[in-house]
Amino acid sequence: MTKKVEEKQEVTIVFAGDSGDGIQLTGTQFTNTNALYGNDISTFPNYPAEIRAPQGTLAGVSGFQLKFGSIEVATPGDDCDVLVAMNAAAFKVNIARLKKHGTIIINSDGFNARDLKLAGYDTSPLEDKSLNDFRTIQIDVTKMTRTALIDSGLGKKEMDRSRNMFVLGFLYYMYNRKIEGTIEFIKQKFAKKPELIDANVNVLKAGYHFGDTSEVFTSRYNVKAASLPAGSYRNIMGNQAAALGLVAASQKSGLDIFYGSYPITPASDILHELAKHKNFGVRSFQAEDEIAAMCSVIGASFGGKLGITASSGPGIALKGEAIGLGIMLELPMVIVNVQRGGPSTGLPTKTEQADLLQAYYGRNGEAPMPIVSASTPSDCFNAAFEACRIALEHMTPVFLLSDGYIANGSEPWKFPTADELPSITPKFVPAKTTDETYLPYKRDENLVRDWAIPGMKGYEHRIGGLEKEIDTGNVSYDPDNHDKMVKIREEKIAKIADNIPLQIVNNGAEKGDVLMLSWGSTYGVVKTAVKECNAKGMAVGHIHLTYLSPFPKNLGDLLKNYEHIIVPEINNGQLVKIIRDKFLVDAKGLNKIKGIPFSTKEIIEVIEQKFEVA
Amino acid sequence: MSEALKNTLMAKDFATDQDIRWCPGCGDYSVLKQVQSIMPELGRKKEDIVFISGIGCSSRFPYYMNTYGMHSIHGRATAVASGLKISRPELSVWIITGDGDALSIGGNHLIHMIRRNFNVNVLLFNNEIYGLTKGQYSPTSPEGKVTKSTPIGSLDHPFNPLKLCLGADSTFIARTMDRDPKHQREILLQGSQHVGTSMIEIYQNCNVFNDGAFELFTDKGSKLQETLFLESGKPMIFGAEREKAIALDSSTPRIVNISEANEGDLMIHDETNHFQAQVLTSFFDNPKDEGHLPRPFGVFYAEDRYRYEEAMEKQITGATERMGKGDLDKLLRGNNVWTAS
């Protein structure tokens, strides 16, 4: 039967199932296929910390949300148009997010008595009248998969592992997409297990054909390619983009990367990505702990490499003392914090922006350092590159803040060419030509010292964590010297403001009633909300900060252009404190601390309240 | 070139203009002197030598060496050196640490550095006390040690540092003492020649907070009785008249009188014998105990094993040969590109 094709501007889908169901892989494949087709996309993987939480339970539900569109897509969407639920628990966790008249695709085999009990249902929700508001497509995915594999010689358990491919094939048909990209992926993934290639491809095709031949729905949907700015694109995840940004900075500075880190969610993927690029001279070192990771980076930077580490909040806490040493030594290095829910172990797989104050103040003594933050998955590339540039040009440790949401999320990326990237000039001392004594802590007009590394003749010197005498770097306990050095280190960081771009109003009104002042991963949702409010005639502006320390020089002036300043953050109010402190303005926080990003609706509501009051 | 350097550089070239701030009479002076004196023997340029220390009295050491140096933070010299060595395998790297720095706060990094076998030299200044913090017991202080933090005696059982290192698969372990400059110099030289992590424990007297901790081993009156100087290929002989030796009695070491023993029963020192090294590291008796074994000094064990940093270089060279030198444009493009026009 030929089905009619209906055009859609944008669609939000949530794939949900057990954490062993291959949900993340299914979502990623669906994302990649749509990206290659040319849609704009934003994704939000949401999974439990446990590798295999008890099967069928609410705690074990893994989800992957994506929005793809023919128009600009800046968030993975608030509510979804389609919910794919592989079992009763996945249904229960996600059903509230389905739009009225949305579509539920159900694996009916995941709703047997045991599944219902584990999900806490007395009766099957599928028989509930509340489902009348939705369009429900029930498929016994397990049965269909096993039927497709009847001649494969695989056991039931192995067969069932391909169930996700059935669903993926079905959705490819429903959304008018080709399956070839995924077939190629399957071939590569199972190159060493040909029997699994056949099984997965067969089930993928079975799902696709089932969409075609069955009459469970009457129309297919098409989401046209988005009219993105002209250029070449690829799909990229945040952690991957960060890793590429670091490699790019290495290439543009001529310094090989030393990457010392200790595995931690959600930062480990940066290590995994960098470890692949040894042919770029990347030395990746999995240290025995977070402290060793940081200290090995200090050793590498002392040796003249581009020293980098990444971690998440708990690991950053452990690195604190060594970061202070890096500040005292005035050596270039980059510390990436892919933030997650805290405090302590907190919510390892959930997102939060609650380490900003840690980055600002989380060291003993007066220990200022620059902070750069990434706003979207692809922006992790730019932010990582910038962090390296500032570190090398200003001889200082630099914080790069990302978070779990953008680290694991993905979006199309208009990637640059190597030529388009600026070159980075490390602050090496010139080769020695005179007998003049080398002064390790002599500074240039930006208060930046020169970098002499072992092997450079005539520059032998000793540095350490003890307070240093101005210029010579010798140990000094002189009270006035300490006072001056503290202020020099502070001013040195402040002067970086001369070497970063001025702040722009990223979206909306240049002047007006309300300013949304954001940083980090809230970029997409705040932008979307501000645009919607602008469309309704509200004079709302959006400033999004990449540089959190020092701030761009004109930020204070820009803040004066608005009546109200609202600072939305996935924390209990951190940037807002710094803004109030630094600029003495009456900024107000908008805070959510649930381990999940803001919805557009939540931001709009708050903006609208301001206008109602006004 | 290295021969030429040996001839031109002198010990004094390795001294700095900084005032040395150790207490008068501190054992650290002796070590500094010996280290400076062997530097020309390395045949390395000054600028290719790096001293890295943690925190503690001995960790001021780099300030007094006219090479590259870093006085890092407590317990982490080993971790700093690991990163430096991976980045710059060609450098001669020396780690200066103490019993508190290496075995208490830095214990984790020490064992992991040892198993990775970076080609570095570790000088572990063991004075069995915390000196810089003014006299608390350390992880090598004996049981019952009365200190400021243990007024009625320490409850901690001490580490046996060399046994710990051997347990972490150390490829070179040796012990020497501040009061025997000649032996110290010999051991430092052997350690510097070993390719891999050279662990050298130096018994060092803290004359302010733990004076005489090693007196039995260093004092002329008792030294010959209480110490066993290991010499490769020779029987383990000691005693005032060199009248005693060590024999293995079904894998248990015993003291025998040479005059009464069969020559074939005597233990012959073999640095390559791991089992023997295990036996020797367990010569750790309290010298006050009846029938105690003498404390060995010298090179206990030496083995050739691959170095982490060399293996890392191989991976990098191999990957570059296999995949070609990294092409940034290719990396940024990835494999799935589409074009919007």
C-alpha cells in the first residue's frame, strides 16, 4: 500500500527502553542518518549511572531524545511527538512528555505481567482510556525480530539483541529515510562477527518493510533538509568536539598534546577520543588517580608540551592543590571540567552547572585563573581551542567548563578548515645570545613571563610552589613581595580581557526590559525562548557568556541596557552571585537543579511574568 | 660528546647561588655533596638534567642544583616526573623525596611510577620522622615511637620501603646512608646507570628531631656488626672481623660463622635474583632483638624491563607510520560530511 507523505517542520522523538536495549545506539544512528540528510538536530541522551540496572525497572530506563527539523533546531525539544517505549517502565518514565495527539510506538512484548509489576502498574496502561488522546502503534518487536532471524542459527538471547534494529528500521520507513548509512555502520561495528552483521541488517530491513507493508499507519512523514548556512557539515558530540579542539590547538601552536586523566563520567570520552590520535603526537596517559593526572600535566607543561587534563566535579576537587601549583608556576595548561550533578558523587550521568564557583574560587590562597565555557556540543570545539590559546599566550592554567548535557549531546557542525583557525604563539624564551642572567619571572606588558624548558641551554632555573621573588623567582617570604605578587597574578588574569572578543548581544533586543544572561549549555534553550518572546513583541535580549573569567570588557556597559537581568542556570545560583558582586546590579536567578536541562516553556514563563508585572 | 662533558663539567658547576637552609649537621648536606659530585659523571648537559621534589626538608634540594628543577607539592614529585618523562624521554630526571613524601601522602604515585618503570632516579631520604612539620612520626618510624603526635608511642606498624618497592615490581632497589659518602657515591652512580626506575633509599640522620635513628648502622663501633654491604658475585660477609656470613637454610636466611660453614652454603649476592632480593629486603629486624639479621646496604636487585616512555614513543611512531602524520583537515571533516548550499 502506498502511503501519502506528510511534511513536518520539526519532530521530537524519545527512544526509551532498558539500559541493555541499545537505546543510545538506536538514537545515535537515527541522528546520524538525519544529519547526513541535512536536518538541523539537537540530541539529549539520558541514561542511568548503572551499567545494567535491574532489567525492566524504572531505575534502568535509558532514554535518547532528539529533535530534527527543516528549521533551526537549538534544543532537543520540550515535549515529544513520538515516544518509542520498549517496555512498561520506559513508558511510565516518559509518557508525561508526549504531546497531546502524539504517537506512541510500543513493544507489546515489554508489557507482560512481569514488566507491568516491575514498572509498578496493577493493570496495563495500554488498556487505559487515557491513551485515547494518543495514537498508539503496538508491535510485538520481540516476535518480529525472532521471526526475521528464524534461520540465523542464533539463540533467542542473541536474537533479542537486534530488537532495536527493528524499531530503527520501522522509524526509517515512517520518516522516509534510507537505511544504507546504518547498514554501513553495522558492517563496521561487527566486522569481526559476520553472523551479527547479517542478523542486524536483516532485522533492520524487517522493521523497514514492516512499516511499508503493515497498515498500522497511513501516512509517512518527511522533514526536509534545513536551510543551514552554506558550507560543509558533520554531526558531532560535545566531548568529541572538545577533543578535536584540543588537537587543533596543538597543531596551530606546534606543541604536542600531553593528556593526563583519570576515567570519570562524563569526561572519559575525551580521553577515548584523544587516545585515537597518536599520529598527531598525542600522548594520552591514564594516571593512577586524579591528583596524578593533574601533576603529570604540570610535569608535561614544564617539559614544554601542551598539557591538558579533563575530569568532572569530584575529580576537579582532587586536582585543586595541583592546579594551585600550576597557577604559582605560571605554566600553560588546560583543565576541562565536564560538569555533572553534585555534590560528592551526586548524579554522575545527569547534567548540572554547579561547578562554576569551584572553578572561580576552589583553591587555597588567592588563585585566580581564566574560565572559558562551551555553549553547545559543537561549540566545545571553539571553547577548547580558546582555552588552549589563552593558556599558551598568557602562561596560565585555564578552566574549560562543559557539562554532561552538551558533552553527550550532538548537533550538526559547520567545521572549519585548518587554515581558517588562528595560529597560536607559545611564549617561549628566545635562544640565549648574551650572558645576562635569565629571570624566570620577568614579565612582558601583559604581565606574562617567558617559558624556558629543559634542554634550553643557559636557562636552567628552579620553580616551585613557594612564593617567589618578583623577577628572579627565588623563594621569598618578604611581606611586601607577597602582597605585590598576589596582585600581579590577579592583574595578569584580568589583562586577558584585552585578548578576548568584546561581548555581543547574542539574540533579541539590544536594549529593553529583560536581559537573559546565560552561560554554558543553556544557550540553545534560552535562545529559543528569547526568540519566541521577541516574536510576541517582548523586548528581551539574550547575552550568552563564553568568557567567565575575566569577563569581556564591555559586559558591564551592556548590562545597563536592560531593566531586569535574569540569570538562568542549572544550579542554585552561581553566575548570578558573581554578576551581582562584580557589577552591583540586581540580577535575579532562574534556577533548576533536577539533573536535566531547562525546557523552553520554563524560560518563557519567567520572561512573561516579568512583563506581566511590568 | 658525553666524554667531553665529563671533562668540562665539575661538581661546583652544579651548585647554585642560593643559601642552603638545612639545619647544621643535617644528613642532607652529605647527599647534596655526593649528588653534585656524580653529576659530571653522567655525561649529560646541565640543561638536560631535571630535579623534581615534593615537600619536606629534603625537597628543597632542587633549589641547590644548577639544573632545571621543580619543587612541587607534597607527595607528587613522582607524578610530576611521570608526566615530564613521557613528554621528554631524553631528559635525565631525578626525584628527591622523603619517607613522608614518598610513602605516606605520595604512596600511591610511588608504586604506580615503579610499575611503569620510567627511566628516573629516586632518592628516598629516609629519616624515619617528619622534620619540616617539626617532629611527628612517619610511615617508617618504628612501632612505639614517641613523638609529638604520639606522646605514649606510635601504634603504626612501619613500612619496609624497599620491600614495598620490590612488591611493586621495582627494577632497581638499593640502600645507602648519609654517613658513608664513598658507598653513597657508588650507589648513586649505579642507580644513574640503571635504565628504569632506580629506587635508592638513603638512611639520613635528622639530628634535630630523630637524632641517632641509624646510629647502629653508621657508628664505627657497631657498623661492622650491624650492616651487610652487598657486593655482586660475592658471599654476604659481615662482622667486626668479617667472621660472619649469611647462609640459606631451606630458604630461611641464617647467620653462620665462616670458620664453621661450608663455602657452598653461603649466600652469594646476585642482583638479578628476584627471590634473593625478596629475602634481602626482609632483613629488617629491630637491631635490638636477639639474633637479628644485619641490615643490608648496596644494590639489592636490578632488572631490565621496558620503560613506559619508550613504549609510548613506539606507539606514537607506529601510529604515525600506520596512519600517516596527522592531517588536521581530514580529522575535522570526519567520515560523514554533507553540504548545505
